[in-house]
Amino acid sequence: MSPVSAARTASAETTDTSMLRVSGLTKSYSRGTSLLSRLGSSGPSTLKALDGVDLDLRPGEILALVGESGSGKSTLAKILVGSTTATGGQVFYRGTGALARRDRESSRRVQMVFQDPYSSLNPRLTVGRMLAELLLLHKIVPRSEVRAESVRLLNLVGLEEEVLGAYPSQFSGGQRQRLAIARAIAVRPDVLIADEPVSALDVSVQATILDLFTSLRAELGLSILFIAHNLAVVQHLSDRVAVMYLGRIVEIADTRELFAHPRHPYTRALIDSIPRMREGSVNDAFELDGEPPSPYDVPAGCRFHPRCALASEICRANDPPLLQVRPAHESACLKADELAAIPLPEPPQELP
Amino acid sequence: MTGFLGGPPLLSVQDLTIGLRRPGGRSVAIVEGVSFDVDPGQRLGIVGESGSGKSLTLRAIAGLLPRGVEVLSGRVEFDGRDLLTMKAKDRRALMGPQIAMIFQEPMTALNPVTRVGDQIAEGPRRHLGMSAKEAGELAVSMMARTGIPDPARRARAYPHELSGGLRQRIMIAMAVSCGPRLLLCDEPTTALDVTVQLQVLKLLEKLCDDTGASLVFVTHDLAVVNQTCSELAVMYAGHIVEAGRVKETFRQPRHPYTRGLLESAPDFDRPERELIPIPGFPPNVADRPPGCPFAPRCGYVREHCTDAVPPLLEVLPGRLAACYESDRLVEVLV
């Protein structure tokens, strides 16, 4: 963590200073009500993609959101950028105005970068047209300054003025992701939501895009919600990590704290599942059995208990809330203390 | 690479060139002069970025090249017989009982309108002459072996009714149902969540241990290779640029591209390490730079690198590298 962001996180203890805060957010989808879909399926018909999410994004921080597919990460992102509406709960922007209404101004403040830079850019617009359209629509600069502003944006993301006349198809994957980022920051947002922005890129260019997020945070003071499944990437980039499981945040802490002292068995299982570059660092203790349960039928009690090695009667009976387990570290596990007693695998020995 | 154990290799790929044949006789090579051997029981990981030719190499072995792409020259010998020159009928007879393939996306590789149990049973019925009943029972037992809970019930499911992890297990059960001696895997865990990935990798490892099958595992993830394979081949722009034992190669890479891959990827065990991206991007195969294809992005480049493509030579016992400057890469990456 850079000193700047450390200072920021330290001064952001109260939720009033958060950039974006969600409270009790829920989102459910119903199975279709046509005759065909009713004939074809049985059992519960409501899918709970989000089931009571509380989360705050602090000014200038990079908060990572991790979890399995189907855990609700992308649904949360969609609600935050306003491409879908929540079923319940609230989204607060800078402690005050709820982002319920999506006018042009509030949509400008929260921008998104998608996973696939091939399908998220309009193939028929040149880079210059794409940026000019945004800059004029949101009245960021007068028409006479559009070109200069476009060049400034391109330089910020590491591209040159020459690309203004080019179409997205003329770029490689990494450069397209730079364009997508330039487009997102063109309207001067406060918050950037990045949904798996490097997972479609080759390893050798991933690093340049990760560096770009870090430098944009420093230069523009952006707050970034970074959705990812690669924990090595998350560990490298983010200040804090929130772990989602079946529509809920089950653990949240500073990055270093979370990976050194996981207090939820699911986080522990994620850490133990990471393929490692060194020998002897894999622990079988927390390999998960079975598959993630269906979000149509969330288990009663703790939603993780059917796959949890530590689960007991109280876990089947009680749905644990997210509680503080260590300083600046919250976990939704009734057995957090028990888990703390199981040591993490020894750090791998340095090779001679 | 010759057989490390001294015996004949199970699979021997020799000077394989794959490409597009253009009208007028001009052809474009996408994979150029690739050679490697796989011994019985050996596990080879092929890594490289998109467009490096790793998947095409695997598909050429399986005889599953996309339309328009063909083997331009070279040999692919399985158990001493050249797969490329044998009759199509003979080659088909090998696919299943001798060689099986596992794909990245099980949803597109499975038949959506056939129950998964029947799909697994099809191979044993056709190749091992089993009755429908025997093959059905075998299918259920294969599913149980791949760790599918309640296999008898799941055998009656259609692919869309199963999760991604279960579908990948179905595909593995299908691939190993006839007891193949060579398993070809094309990014089999890339679409899976990390917890499920670990289960599938352990399953593959166990199946290979149990049956003595050889594995060729194509992936872009170095850490997955580290945990699954013993041998490594690194591909760049259609060429193998480095090959050797996985652990030794990762510890002390002797090709600048291998080193670049290792330094650009975040390592969970070394969070403080700075990531060093490889500048530029891979060349277009139709327009390769002269000489070493990596030269334009290479930090070790010297004038002679652009004269001719460097040959893949032994630089250490058991290690091959295609780099004129390999001797300058002596640093040990921990």
C-alpha cells in the first residue's frame, strides 16, 4: 500500500467519508412465468443474486471483490453503475445523495471497465469519435478543446496521439483495455468499477494494465472497485479485499491482513486453492468439497455450512452476521476463533 | 528431446509445421518446426500466450485442426506410428482407447441433447465392444471415480443441468472411459473457479498416477503447470523457445521470454515483488520479424539476433533454449 492510500484509509474510519456505500442491498431474479418455464423447472423460483450486502468504498482506495462465479460480484457492479436496479437496500454516494435516480450527472460519477475489451468498444467509432462524443455529451470541455483533452486522456493511459483516427479492431487486447479505461476516465468519474479487467489479457501485458490502475489512482484520486478471481493479482493491486459467497460479503479486511489471518473458512479455502509457483505451499486442509450451492436455494443457517469443514449444529441454525474479529477485519463466521487456531501452511522455504 | 527414461517415447512430434495453405502455393506457417517427445507416464506442460500456437499443436496431435488450417510438414508419431500418414479410419480407432482430449469449455464439447451418462458410455460401446448395460454401468463408475456425487442420478442429466465443474468432470470421465495412454488437455481449468480448479487438477493427477497415462497439458498459467507437470515447453510465435524440467526452468530460465513471463505474472508467495511487463506485443505470424521472433521485445537483444532464427539447443543438461544470448541468463529467480 502506498503511503498516500494508507493515510487515506486511516482517515476514512467513519462511513460518512466513504465514496460509495451500499447498505442492505438485495437483488432477486424470478424465473420466467411462461408456461414453458414453469413446466421445465421445479423448486424455488426466486434467485437471490445479492442477499443483504453492506460495503463501503473509501476515497482513493482500491477495493477488491473476490468470490466464485455466481457469488453476485458482477450483479453488485451492475447496480453500482446503474445498469440494473436493486430489489432492496440503498446506495449512497459520498455519504449523502442516494444513487437511486440515474441522471446524467450521477452516471458520470461511477464508470465501468469490462472484462472483454473486444466486445465493450464500439467497432464503428474511431478512438477520436468515441472520446469526443463523451466529452461533449457530458460537457467536460468545450468543443474547441476536445482534441487536446482526448490526447491528454490517451497519454494518461499510455497511448499516443496517432491512435485518434484508428478503430478498435486495429489494437491488441492490452491496448483495447487501455482505450476502455481512457473512455471510462474521460468523463472525470470519482469511482471506477473494473470487472475482471485483466483476466482476458495475456500475462505479459496484464502487468502494464495493473500498473495503469495504480497510477490513475495516484494521479486522479480515483476510488476503484476491482472485481477479480485471481488472488495473486488481487494481492498485488488492492488495499482491501471483500470476499463474497452466495450473494453476501463473508469477510473483509486490509489485503495483507486478510491473506495473513483469514477468519472465514471460505477465504481460507480460496487461499489454499491458489496454484503456487513454489513447492510445499499447498495445504489440503481446506480443499472444498462439492459445488457451490444453487442461489435459488440458499442453505439455511450459515450459507457456507454444507461445504465447511468446521461446521457444527450452531452453524446450521444461525445465519452469522459480519462482525469484527480483529482490528479493521470483519468476518461472518461463528467459528472464526476456531479457524484462527489452524495455522496457515508454512511459508515456502527460500531456495538456496 | 529424447526419452528421458531411455525407452522409446509414447508420443514423438518431429519438426511439425502447421499453417494456412494459400492458393498459388504460398503458405503461412503459424506453428513452425516444433519437436518434442513425451515418454510413457510423463507430464508435459506447454505454455505460451494467445497466438503462440500451443493449442494448434495439441489439436494437430488429436487431428482436430480447425477448417483451413493444416499440417504443412513434419511427423506426429504415437507409439512408433505416424498419425499424419495413417488412414483416417485407423486414426479414428486410436482416438478414445489410446488418445483422448479434454477441452476448455465443456459446454461446447458435450452434446446438449444426449444424457451425460450415454455420452460417457458411447466410447466403451464403440471401442471396447461393451453392451449398452455394461457401458452404462462403467459410465456411472467412471463418474464416481471423477468425484461426481450421486453419479447414478447425475448420469441421467443433460449437460445444461450441471455446473461448470461437474461438466468438466463429465468430460474427464468421458476422456478416460476407454483407458487412454495419452491425455491431451487444452486449458481444462481456465473456465473454472479456483476451488474447483484445484479439485480438477488433483483428479487429473490421480487418474494419471493410477493408469500410468501420459499428459500433454496446454495452459497460459505457469503456476498450474508448476503443480501439474514435470516437463515444460514454452512456445512463442509458433516456436518452442525453451524446454526442460518445470522446476529447474522456473528457477533459472535460459530464454528471455520465459524469464519475462515469470517476472510479469504476480506470484502469491512474493507479494512485494515488482511486476516487470514484457514491452510490445507478439508478432503477427504472417509477418514475423527476421531472425529471432522475440528480438523486438527482448532486453538481451544483440545485432546478430535478427540474422537467423536461433536453433533450439541444449544449454544445460536436460534444458533446451532457442537463444543466442542464453549464456547471459544465469540469474536464479527464487
